[in-house]
Amino acid sequence: MWLILSKAQSKRELAVTNGVFRMRKFLNDQSGATAIEYGLIAAAMAACLLTAMPYITNALVKKFNNIGAALK
């Protein structure tokens, strides 16, 4: 094992290098970004639907009442 290491590197330097490598890998990892984006899109759509639902409901009730009155 010691043959692989150069003279300038010690176990501590390897640990620091390994830690820096892992931190860079963690910061560059974007695998969860897509899930977060989909979550934000779903939340925005839910907010829009909750805002528009009373208007849609009222329009549908009026339309069905008109159809029901016409059928009588």
C-alpha cells in the first residue's frame, strides 16, 4: 500500500483529498433536482386549480340548471 503513495502524501492528506472529492461530488449531484422541480410544478398547478375551482363550479351549476330548465 505504501508503494502506491508518493512521499509527499500522508494518510491525512489522502483523507482531506477524499473529503474534498466527496464534497465536490455532493455539490455537483443534481439527481434530486428533477423531483423538486416536479414538486414545484404540482404545487403551482394545485394553487391554480384551487383558485379557479369556484368560478368553474359556478359556471357548471348555471349551465346544468339551464339544461334542466329547458328539459322540463
